[in-house]
Amino acid sequence: MLVYKNTSEIEPLESILGQERAIEAMEIGLKINNPAYNIYLAGEPGTGKTTYAMKALKKYSLEKDTHKDWCYVYNFEHPREPIAIGLRKGSGKIFKKDIEKLIETLLDELIEAFESEDFELSKNQLVEEYEIEKDALLKQIKKYGEEKGFKLKTSKVGMVFMPIEENGEEVDDDEFYKLKRELENMAIQVAYKIRDLEDAAKDALLDLEEETAKYIIDPHIDNLKEKYKEYEKVNLYLDNMRKDILEYVYLFYMSEEELKDKYDKEHFIKYKVNLFVDNGGDKENESAPIITEINPSVSNLFGKAEYDYNNGSIKTDFTKLIPGAIHKANGGYLVLYTDQLLRYGLSWDILKKTIQTRKISIDTQTSITPESIPIDVKVILIGDNYMYNLLYHYDKDFSKYFKILVDFDNEMDESEINRDGIARFIALQCEKNKLKHFTYEAVKEVIKFSIRLSGDSFKISTQFNKILEIIIEGDAYATIRNAEFVDKDDVKKAINERRKRLSRIESKMDESLENGFTLIETEGYKVGVINGLSVLNMGEYSFGRPSRITVTTSPGNKGIVNIEREVNMSGPIHNKGVLILGGYLSENFATDFLLSLNAYICFEQNYGGIDGDSATGAELYALISSISKIPLKQNIAVTGSMNQKGEIQVVGGITEKVEGFYYTCKKKGLNGEQGVIIPKNNRRNLVLCDEVSDAIIDNKFKIYEVENVKEAIEILTDMSFEDVKKKTIDRLKEFSNINKKLKD
């Protein structure tokens, strides 16, 4: 047990309270390395499940080292299918810079090489050799033609031979026609040879260009291949890049002015690297990634491609691929909120497919199809138990892929360890939020509040968000009075003011009671009238109200009529409770004659519907009163469900119900005789406020605990159950006889 004057003297809480079962489930779920063992965290809001989950994931992420950097690069063999390359974390950025530096270096060095004196000399030498051979062929055929009496003349259609007369004038003599044709055929053959020479010269120039380029390119490529020798895909990519650069090497030594063609400019996009997922090398990224996606649309979760719009058409490429949350979480953990995820049905379907196939593709909805990336990720869904049950029963795949349920409880045992845990939780919040520390008595008030939240005097609530509200507001009231520490009065004021802020509807109902608009009697006796108790929930605030239940009976064959059901204002559980009354009456009051009556049960001034079976006992007592004509005490309200054997069963909201009737009696005048009948097994659920507890201690208000119908009837009538039973049976026999006479 902690001993302290205020929470500044104790160690702040480092672990989570009261969730041992959930912690064990989470631990085993994180340790199992199996794609089917993803985790579903269930529990009410404010129980700390998200905070704990992130803390647990952080711990395990430090032990995991399988995450990588991922890059998308151009596919030189299949341009519409970008290649995904996985690298050690921190290497992606280096690889991207290496490729950028490679292209920049090649641009500079290739321009320099192709503009160098040596290259020009070699190029000119090849051109000169071509020109020499070409001139030799032309001179040869020209000389031969002149010897035969023809001179060579070039035209747009090629080489033409014209006859030469002795005086030097051109003539067209038929006797030379045959010789002319011979010369023209020779000219054609020479033209072919010249063209072959041109092709050979071009090939030689290309070979020279390629050899020069290889001399520049290969060392750089080889250096990178050696640097990334452990990555087969990188080496293949570099080989294909080398081939492409050699094929389009002429683009590398063109000037900006010469690269006017848009295609030529876009050609260099092929040599870029899209650093798709960067897990870096800094300390923040040393642990496995933990990614939380609060808006899990398809694109946010599974990636997308950006587009360029041009003249009504869209265009994209591998450099415009954007990762989704699941890509970023690869090698680590992906945290999703169930309610958000299920808003996107397609996201849920793709997520299940991804878990099944262990790979993820980006649907670009365009002509490119990026290569899939293998996925190693554990998915953590955070939601409530209701959503878990829905998914488990209606989605056949859910149980296949989410085998670990981490179920957070909304309460923990009221023990010394947990009381000390609340104190340490308060110490943590005071330090974390820079609040005033709480005194020992103030901590006790917070614990009392948390017990009340649980609705069980043997339990403490784990709804830490609501406890934190009281801590923050208690600090505010201590600040207002300029105190050094938060005291119990500050906590009480925070609780009372919170109740006041939320109690507008309750106040309106109190006004209706004071003005006589709501008919409730807290003194005297009435036949067929009883004060039942109900709980009204207004968001996070709930309060109890007495409800006047009336029953009228007469001879007939309609049986027990639930008026609320007849007008569709009664829920199925309440309808079931009313039907139970008939079973109890038949077994206990009509074993030797036919049960014949018309009984009408009504919740007076009920305009909003009713459900639940907590008023079953009250309805039975009013029914018996109406049949037997024995009046019931109006100073006692009743709650408790019952079974067909007359046993009184526990109900919910017992604290609010008792307090609700107490405050009603207080407004109409406490007389020391008022009280509430409750199921005996509900005693532990009473966590009453100080005022009501003090009133009970001072005998100003009473609590009657009962186990069966007999005890409750005796309290309400001051008669023995046997006497009440006898009168009830006599009246039922009268009803039966009247019905027989009417039939006869």
C-alpha cells in the first residue's frame, strides 16, 4: 500500500491497469510471426487500448529489423511494367542519388568526349577515308567514260553519261546508245558501292561513338554493379540502363536548344528513381515502422498514381507512384480503426486479399501496371466488441486473418494494487499535463468516482478518459482557489459541476414533478398503482426516474394486455417480461381453475417507449393489487426483474434508480418511511452519492433487499403473502365464474 500525502511523492504509472488478459493476448499476438495472426483490439472508448497498443508496438518494433527501402524504376524491357526494387533501409536514398549522379556525370563526360579533339580526329579520319574511296570510284568511272567518248554529269536522279563529239560539243548519236547503256549500268553499280561505303562509314562512326561511349559509361556502371552486387534486380536494371544509354547516346551530347522535341526531353525520365518508401537511416527509423491510417480510403491505404492532364487526356509514369499506408508499414505494423475502415468496403476487401497473397499492387487505372511488392506487415484493428461480433459472424474471412482478440475490460477489481494504480495514474497525468498534484483524500474521491463509473462496489472502472476529465477539472477548481494541491472538495466540485452541466433534461423533469405535471405519489396507499424505476440515458449522462405503473383488471378472456405493446411503444424484452407474469399467475394462483381475466398494464405518462424487464416485479405487484383490491404503499418504489418461479433477478442502473427516487421524495418531502425495493444480488452494485448514503445511515431513506416476489409483496402491503394470495385467488375464481355464466 502506498503511503503519501500527495501524488508528487509517488512514482507515476508506467504500465496499464487491470488488463492482464488483454496484455497476455497482445503479447502472444505480436510474438507469432504468421500472416493469419493479425490482431483485433476490442473495448470501450477510454479504456486505454490505443495508448497501450502503441506502447506495445513500439517495444516490439525495436526488436524487428525486416523493413526495407523500396524504389520503383523504369522497365526497359517492358516499359508499362515499372520494376520494384527492395533495398536495405537507408540504401534507397543513396541508390537514388547514385543514379542521379551517374546520369549527371555521363551527360558531362559524354559531351566532353564527343567534343574532344581525339574524337573529332578519329571521326574526320573515317570521313576522309570514305571521301577518298568515294572519289576514287567516281574518278575511275569518269575516266572510263571519257575514254569511251562520254562525260559524266550528275543530276537529281543520279549520274548521267552524255556523248562527247570531237569538237567538244555534246551530241546524241544512236551509234553510241549501246555504249551509253553500258556506262549507265556501271554508274548504277558505282552508286551502290558508294551507298555501301556510306553505310560502312556510318557504321564505323556509330562503332566509334559506341566505343567512345562504352569507354565513358562502363566504368561508372561497373562501379555501381559492384556497389550493389548483392541486389540481382539492381544489376539487371543497370545492365538494361547501359544498353538504353548506348542506344540513345546521341541525346546525351545534344544541347538544350537541340533537345526541342518533347520526347527527347521525356526520354531522361527513364533514368530516374522513384524512392517509393524511404525508411531512412536515422534513429527514428531504426525500429520497424508503425503506421496509423485514420482515413483508410483505397488510395490512402494501397497507394495511387498522380497524373498529368494534357488536352483532355491523362498521363502518368513510374515516377508519379505514391505509396499507401500499407507500403509504409511494410516490415512493421499497420494500425487501423474498424469504424473508419468499414466505411470503405473496397479497402476492407483489398486488405483481406493483401493479407492472403502477402503482396500489394497499385491500381493506377492507367496503362502502367507497377510490379507487386511483397508485404510483411501485422495489421492491428482497433474497434469495439459489437463490430468484432459483426465481423466474426458475417464475414467468413475475418476469423481467418484476425486470429488474436485483445479484449479490454471496462472494469478491474477494487483491490489495494489497483487503488494504488489509480493514484499513480493521477501522478502520471499531473506530470504529463502539468497539473497540480492531488492530496491523498482527493485521490480517494477519484477512486470513489471510478467505482461509481463501474456500477459495482467491488470494481473500479477502467474508463480512464472519464477519470482524466475529473483530474483536469479538479485541477481547474484548485487553481481558482489558488491552492497548492487538489483536495477532495475540488474533486467533489468537479463531479457535481459535471453532473450539473449535463443535467438539463433531468432539471426539466424535476420542474414537471414540482409543478404537478408528472403524477407521482410518495405517500399513502393505492390499489393497482406502483412506482417503478427506470434509467434515462442522455449521451454520457444517465439518471433515474420513478415511473407510475397502473393496472386495471376485470373478468374476461383477453389475459394480460401490455398497453405499450399494443401501441408499438414496447420493446421485445419488455414484452417478454409481461408474458412471464401470466406464467407466474397460472402456477401460483390458478392451479385448480381456468385463469380468466382482462388485465391492462400501462406506464403512465410514457411518451418515448420502453424496453427491458427491470419492471417485471413492479408490474406483478400492481397486477396482484388490482386483482385482490389490496392497496400498495406509494412511499416505496420497486425495481427488479423476475422469472416464472417468482425469483427476483438483478437489473442494471441500480444506483441511478435509487438516487432518482430519493431525489423525487426529497422534492415532495422526506418522511423517513420512503425507500426502494431492490434485488438482493444488486446490493454490490449500489455506489451511492454521499447525500443518499448519509440519508440511509440516518434512517431517512430505506433500501429493501428481496430475493423473491413473496418478500416484496409483504413489504408493499404489510400483509403476509399467504393472505394476499388467498384474496387474489378468491378474486380470480370470481372472474372465472363470471366468465362461465356469460358463456352459458
